[in-house]
Amino acid sequence: MNTSPWGAFTADYTQQATVTDWPVRIALVAVVLGLIALALWGMRRGWRRRQQSQSWIAEPMEAPPDAGALGAPVPGLFVGTAIHGDWMNRVVVFDLGVRSRADASWGQDGLWFEREGARDLFVPAAAVESIRTDRGVAGTVRARDSVIVVTWRLGEAVLDTGFRADDTDGHGTVLDGLTATVAASAHEAGEK
């Protein structure tokens, strides 16, 4: 005879409950995987549609005319490029909207972003319309005045390209260098 106070209680639970109903579990996993695939397909389709709608944007230069005339590179983050005045309208053609690690260099000819995992970008000094600091660009928000935004013209398009240096010294160096480059370019254009 079982004298344990739990004896009557344990005798009722000797049979183990069914843990999983495999057909239902497989169906649920298939539904979740189908929803993920549908979301990825929709994102890809939206990206391609945006590429088609931005096909009017000219192809930018990938390298400066004279790489030797550029200053020392400053490492940072290429935040992306958006249509000027619409910071959420990311430019997806020619990898302009791809966020990536980059080194920013500048000289009298313009600004060069040597990027990792995306096409390099050269912005001629004559194409730069303004330089400012802002919270972000291309749908990316950062700390106040932590992103250097270069407004420039590429064919018929006016674009905002953002760069964020790795540290505050680099941020000041890039901002001062770009401002001096644009001022010198504007001065040369005024003399011609």
C-alpha cells in the first residue's frame, strides 16, 4: 500500500500527455515561412519599382579625376542619399542610397567617398550647392547635427548625401575641409 501523501496524486498522472500535434505544427511553420517569403518578395518588388521610378537620375562618377590631389581620408559612415527636400525619399539607383562604411576625402576637385560593399562616389566641387549638419538623411535619424549633409546636383537631380565621421575630430575636419573646398570652387567659378 502506498503511504505517500502524493501517492493518489501521482497515480492519476502516469500517462504522458501528447507534446506536439505534428501536422498542425508543420502547417503553422509553412504559413510563417510563406508570410516571410511574401514580405521579402514585396520588399524586393518595391525596391525595383523605386529603381525604375528613379531611372532619370544620371550616373555619378565613381572616381576623382586626380586621386593624388585629395587630402587624407577620414573614416566614417556613408549614411545615404535622398532627393533634396524629401529626406525619406532614398535614392536607390547606382548604390547611392546604400548605407556603408566609407572614407571621405576631398580636394580642389571635389569630394570622394571610398565605400565598402557599395560603389564609390565622387561629387565634383562645382556640383555642390551647400553643406550643412543635420540629424539625418535618407530615412536615417542620428543625434542632432551629427550628419554632414552635402546638397549637390547630379544632372537634373538635386540630391542630399549624408556622411557621419567616426569621431568628433573627424566630423570637424570633414566639415571644415568641405566648406573650404566649396568656397574655393565658388570663388574660382566667380572669377571665370
